[in-house]
Amino acid sequence: MLARTSFRFRIFAAGILAIVATAAALTFAHAIQVREALLNQLAARAASDRPFLNATFAAPLAERDYATAAQIVRESVAAGSFAHLVLCDAQDRLVAAAGWTIERDGLPSVAEGKSGGRLSDGRLANGAVGARLLFEMPIEFADQRLGYLFFGFSAAAIDEAFAALLWRSLWVSLAAILAGGLLLGLAHRSTTRPLVELARASDALRRGDYRVRPSAPGDDEIAALAQSFSTMAAEIERRVAELGLARDQADAANRAKSQFLAMMSHEIRTPMNGVIGSASLLLETDLVPGQRKIAATIRDSADHLTRVLGDLLDFSKLEAGHLDLECRPFDPRALFESAAGGFAGAAAAKGLRFEAAADANLPAFVAGDEARVRQALINFLSNAIKFTARGTVRAALDVVSRGAGRAVLRFRVVDTGIGIAPAALPELFREFRQADATITRRYGGTGLGLAIAKRLIDRMGGTITVDSAPGEGSVFAFELDMPEVQEAPVAQAARKVEALAPGAGGRRARVLVAEDNETNRAVVLSMLDRLGVEYAVAEDGRQALEIAAREDFDLILMDLHMPELDGYGAAAAIRALPGARGKLPIVACTANAFADDVARCRSAGMDGHLAKPFRLRQLAEELRKHLPDFALVVPDLRPAPDVARAAVP
């Protein structure tokens, strides 16, 4: 109950209780002192009366004039000099008594000193008739004891005086309590108000109002506390402002970095599209062996540069938390065999034995991001072949466990390469780091591949491990816990064709190409020629809008960065055209490869996104997706797998 009351009430209640307790204690102590003082006065009177009493009763007792003695007793009590007088002879026989009822109270006993509540030392006693103060004294003459006299005073007067004093003290205490309460209330108000203001200031500070400054007049401890709080709030406000400025600067730096990466992505991917596209088209022609080797070198070098650029972009998106993972059904065995098969030729070229084995107990389909799983596995395979000069590279896909609709799969790559020193292992998965500085000079690489692979595996809820020894080789592995699904991925036809088959009525597909870069335009047109597609060309967005408004097309390939009118504006304007021309499929064909760019394309009304650099097969797949009336079959340009299948120990 008390814990639920306010601090102000508890302080006030404690103060009032303290005042009441103090006043009560002082009042009672004072009353006791006064009562003791009155009793002491009576005791002093008794001591002074002893000689008179001895002289008064010695003669009657000596002469055995008991009548005179009785008369003196009665007159003394009647005069109010004493409240009680009991006279006894030397043999303890009663001579006379007044103010004392022998039948009720009994005869005071000299030997016991307690009959009727008598106390021989004169202290207050409670007898049958109430409070009395009794004294005893011997009656003597010429050193001869003649009898005993018991005399006393009534304590009622003392008690009445004590009660009156107590009531007066109580009224005075009550007045003191009221005055003290008033003063306490004023002091309490002046004390707790700054504390309440401090509490409110603390709450405001918690809610983010860093300008709050509590006030407490004076120079006491509470004022010092308020001043310290204000100083703290000012310091917090300053630091928050600095942090806000630093955050804004960091956000600006991140935006600048993103803009720079986007610009560099566009500026690098745009010419790379021309290089890769031209080399791919060149390799589709009849070349002499020397020419084919040169064209293949150009294409492979461009592919490597594209992968480096992709690593940089992936790392940037992972660092910013903008990399989204997909969850789609895929065949883990097909993924493993496809990824491993792509490295059989590279291993054979270095004279390495390449082995791969997949567990027979693999689930038919699991759900996850197939592209990112493939990316991590390819990174392991690429590193294994890069850092192995002789011996064997083995790839394995094992089932760790299956049950409750889930499967834990382990992808493992074992090599007999240069190995890694134990001291270098902690740095292995850090960005822009390699096990040894000489590795970069000898083997090249950005040091991002493993860092990206680890972040991807972590994002997918998996674990990645490495076991290596210098000169003996390495074992890289990652495990993923993925749900099993019954749904099969959409099968893709893989038949090589020479052209896009005509649609209904024998008409060939007609595409509008909006591209301002002459090299890229030439590459795209060559690919369309290769696919047997008719086309028209626009060198900027405004031309694309004018041509689309007056001519009929089946699809538009739209670059985004063009003069006069960019691809976003052109797409939005085309969507505003009346009839079927306003519903024409538009595919963004651009070097902008970020997720934000894809989303912006969608919001501008575009139907697809084709990131540069792209190959003939990718273009054909995008055309087939949006041109269902034309029997396009995607050319199979993937190398045939050449994998020696063997169990991996």
C-alpha cells in the first residue's frame, strides 16, 4: 500500500509521525517529571513533620492516654493536615486511626511493610482504596520506643494535578503538531517541488526533449542536484547534436557512396556490356583457333571484371543491409552439379583432378535463395582451384539431417592447395583481407569473396567453417537448414536455336530499342539479329516516345540514362498513350543493378529489368517472358559438365 503512494505523501507522513511521536514523548516525560516533583515535595513535608508528630504523640502514649491520642488523630485528619493517621502502641495494637478503614484495609504491618499497599520508603502505592502515600515512623521518648505512627497523604490531588498537566501538555503538543505540520508542509513543498520538477525533467529527457532545464532556487543540495542535472542535459543535448550531425554526415556519405557505386556500376557495366556482348557474338561466328582464343580471353577477362564489380556491389548492399534474399523452390542436386560442372574445365586446364559427389539421400526440392547458395559454393570452388597447383579438388554435398519437413545440407570443398596458417584464419572472412599479402600479388583478388560468402550464409541462417594447414590444403564448408518443399521449380527449356520463331500469321516480333550508347546499341541490335527479331532504334527517350506513339511494337528495350528524356520519364509517358500502345511491355535495359533501381523501374510502369552486361541467352529469356505469342527457345550457352564423379572422403 505504502509503495503505491507518492514520494511527496510519504515524506509528509513521515514528518508528521515524527512530530507526533516527539511531542508525545516530550509531554509524557514532562508529566512524569512534574509528578515525581510533587511526590518529592510530599516526601520532604513528611520528613519535616516527623519531629512534630513524635512530640505530639509521645506524651499520650507514654501516659497511656489513648483517648487524647485518638482525639489528636481525628482532629489532624479532619483538619486536612494528613489524609491517613494510624497510631499503634509498642505491641502493634491499634490505638487510633483516621482516614484508614481497619476493617477494609487492615492494620499496617511494621514487619512486612506492605499491608494495605504501604511502602516503608514513602513511595506511591496502590491499595484497595486507590493511590495513597504512606510513611511510618517510631514514636520514641528518652530512647524508649512507645509505638508506631503511620501517616500519609492522598495521591488523588497529585493525580488530578498530573492529569490536568497532561491535558495541558497535550493541547500544547497538539498546537505544536499543527504548527510543525504547517512548517513541515511549507518545507516539504519547497523540498519536494524541485524533486518533482527533476522527475519531470528526467522523463522529458527520456522522451528526447534535451532542452529541459529544471530550476531549484537557493544553494542547497537540491539546487546543486538541479544544476548538475541541467549540466548533464546540456552535455547530452550537445552530444546528441554532434551525433545527429555525424549521423547526417554518415547518411550523406552513404548516399554519396551509393550514388558513386550506382554511377560506377553504370559507367563500368555500360562498356562491359559492349565488350562481353561483342565477344560473345564473335565467338558465335566461324573463327580460326587463334582468333577464338583471343575472343575467349576478352570475354573471360570481361567476365572477371564483372564479377569483381558484382562483389563490390554485393558487399555494399550487405553492409547497408539492403540485400534481399529470395525463398523459392530449387533442386539442390541440380544446383550442386551445375556449379561444380562449371569448374571441371578450369581444373583440367591446371592438371588437377576434379571430383564431385552428391548424397543419394538429398531431398528433391528445398526452398531458399538458389542464386546466393550458388554464389557461396562457386566462391569456394574458385578459390580451391586458384590456390591448388597440383593434386585434387573435391566437392561434396551431404545431408546432415532430415526431419519435420526440413533438411540440413552441408556443401564442402576440399583441396590440396597451399593451405592457410592458423594465425591467419581469424582474418580470413574479413573484408579486403587475405591470408598473406603475397597472395594478392601472386594470385590477385579483392579479398571480398569469402567475406561476402560468410555474410550471405549468416543471412540465410547457416554456418561456415574452415579447416586448413599450410602446405596440406584446406576444407571449406557451409551448412544450411532449409525447408523441404514438394513444389518443383519452373523448368526451362535448353535447346539451341538460330532464331525467334514467327508468331501468328508468320509475323516476327518487333522491338523498339531505346539506347543512347552507340556500342551497346550495336551489341543489342546484333543479338536481336541473331534471334531473328525486327527492331527500330531511338537514341534518346523523347525519340522513343515519338516512335512508340506512331508505330506498332511488341516490346520496348529501354535504357534509363539518356539525353532529352530519361528512361523513367519515357516509360511513364508511354504508359499514358491511348489503347494498346500504352500497354506495351517495357523492359529496362540498364547498368543500374541495385534493388532500388529495379523498384523504381517497376514504379515507372516498366515490366522487366535486364541488368548490363547481359548475354544472348539472358536477352532471349527476357523476350520470351514478355512475348508468349512467339515460340522463343532460350539458347543453351552453358558449358557441358565434365565432372569425374567420385565419393569424397
